[in-house]
Amino acid sequence: MEIDDFIIAIEEEFDNLNPGDVSPNSVFRNMEGWSSMHALIFVALIDSKYDVLLNGDELKSCVTINDLFDITRLKLNGGAAKA
Amino acid sequence: MAQLRLKHTAVKAIYSVIPKMVYKTHDYPYFSEDEAKMFANTTGIIERRVAATNVTASDMCFKAAQTLLEDMNCHHEIDLLVFVTQSPDYFLPASAAILQDKLGLPKTCMAFDVNLGCSGYVHGLLLANRYLQQGGLRKVLLLAGDKSTISTHEQDKTAFPLFGDAGSATLLEYDAKGKDWFFDAGTDGSGANAIIIEAGHSRMPYQSFDDQDIEVAPGVIRSKKHLAIDGMAVFNFALKNVPKSINNVLDLAKLRTEQLDYLVLHQANQLITDSIRKKMNLPKEKCPSSIGNFGNTSSASIPLTLCSELSEALKKERLCLLLCGFGVGFSWASLLLSTHNVATKLLEYD
């Protein structure tokens, strides 16, 4: 599981993102027009790509794309997320 | 464990009714153009049907049932009427009793409401089977419908554009030679607050609360008398429990996913149904969707999808179907059944 693949998947998921728009330090809630719908799309994308299901509290604990990547990797490796 | 092998029941007809009035996602005045596009792309909802102010869920189910009974000419053989709804006509009496009279069913007919939402149709099929299985009753009329739009606040972007209204009627009868059905269900009441109308019943009677509108999140305005939905909690619940329940039914039936003709899921939203479908490794064509035209129609979404998407196949083919309803409660139920020569109709309510 590499963060570059994670970022590419996110950029492909949203119509208004272009390659290079997202970095590990990007604050995902600063995306243009951020709403609860974006949050659901992130969770569905992570579930579909990595078979990891993030709940609302876990998502709330994340600020950057890197945080999302870390919590996904932790859960993928069987660790309990702190949320 | 709520897992059962069911015998001796056949589905004879499924009729659905939708209101004429169409609400399009792109016309929702509280969405920007981008929001409307994203909502439609994510939920799959292009438009939905909304019942007029004076039309209830029982009215839509009545039309479906009346047409079905006339076509099948079997009023006098209905021994049980079950009405699955979370939008009944009154606190009391049960709407099923009113429908028994309006439909001209015999006074020897049992009638009761079942207070379940998105999982309710599948639970209703189980109830019908339980009463028919011993051969004591002749025919069961299962009505499932909701007018969810009466409960949503127009300025709640998370709920108002999601729900549509619909009613349905399903006729079931004893069938000594019918193939076995397989059932699995569960409940997780810890999710009760994820889809809830807090006020208006015994816990919070109307006179006891402040029903002022509150902006609970940007663009999400409602009061306690309106339906509130936590989309993230619902998504997590569905992805955790629905694939497991579907697999439980397949295991009971000793079938593989690819042996199903169709998996018909409650039409919660496209993001959820696509995620479940992918987990089950099923192609799109085996998982029919009607949400684009009707939105989330709660207890009616499965029969409505059967009528709108599988009408020809239900009439002409022998089908192995897996139906799965899931949602408010949280509650879920899955049923694997065989069908043959099922009459269907999709009608509009004037």
C-alpha cells in the first residue's frame, strides 16, 4: 500500500481534481465544496480499494490525506485505530 | 439465530404504485449546480416521485392492492393482510384494518401493521410464509409502502432530496410444490439514532418539545419532528452487515453467488448498493437499480424495483432471486426465493 496510489485514486474519484492537485499534506476538508457527501465518497473509495471500512469517528480524527492513509494502513494491518 | 428454511409459498403477483409528481435533483433549490451533480452521481438519484399532500402510503398501497385483487379476482380468498409501513394513517387504529374494509376483504381476514422501514418488505414475505406454510390460510396480501417525504424538511440537504414515495401490493399463496426459500435477518438497535424522527410519539410528544428549525450542519436545517439521517453511520452499518447476511442465505441454500439470477437490494443509495454489489462480486446487470427514477422509497423499494426493472423476467422466466432489505433500526433481512410466472404492474397514482 503506497501513498502515491492512494492519492491517484482520490484524484481519479473526484471530477474537479487533476493529477498533482493532492499531496500527503492536503487538508481534505478544504476541498472545494466539501460536504458530508465527500466524506461518504472517501469512505466508499477506501472500502472498495483496500477493503477497510472507516467509521465517522475515525474520519473525524483525520485532518490530512496522510492521516487518512495512515489510519487505513493501520486497519489494513489489523491495528485498532485511535478515534 | 434468525435463519430459516421456508416451505410451500409462492409469490403470484407484485403491483407497485408511484405518485405522478416528479421532483428532479437538479431542480432542488438548496443545491448549487455542483452539489446537485455530485448528489446525482453519488446517490444515483436523478428524479423521484412525491405524493400530493392528501395522499398517504395506505392510499398508494390501496390502489396497488385494489388493481391486483381485481386482476386476480381473489378478494374472498385473502385470509391475512399485512401492511408494512412507517407512515401509517393514524397513531391508531392500524392502517391494515382500514385497508381491510376499503378493499372489501372478508371479516374473517386477519390484518395488522408492521412498523419496519427498509428491511420491512423482506420481513413481510417471511410473515406471509409463516402463516401460509402449514396450509391453513389460502392467500396473503402483503402491502409495503411509505410516504417518507412527509417527514423530511425541505432544507435538509441530507434527507429531502433522497426520499421518494411509493406503495406496493404482493399476493402470496400456499404452494405444496414450491421450492424452499431461505431467510436470514438481524437487528442492531445501537444504531437507532442513525435514522430517526425523534418527536411526535410517546418518548417526545408534540406538546413537550420545541419544534423550531435548527441548522444542525451547513445546509442541513430541520426540527425534531423531521427525519434525521446519519449517512456515514448507515453506510458503515450496511457494509458491515449486508454482505454477511447475503452470504448466510447463500450458505443455507448451498448456492454460490453466480447461481443467483438477480440480487435485489433495498435502494438506499447508489454508493451503498454499488459497494455491496462489488463485495459480492456481481456484475451490474445482476443487481437491478431503480433509484435513479424513484429515489429511496423505504419499504417499497424492493417491490418497486421488481416491477420496474424485472417485470418481463418475473413473468416469463423461472428466477432465483435474493432480496435484501436493510436500514432504519438498524434492521436487515435477506431472502432467497424462486419465482415463476409472477404478474407485475407499475401504476401511477392520479
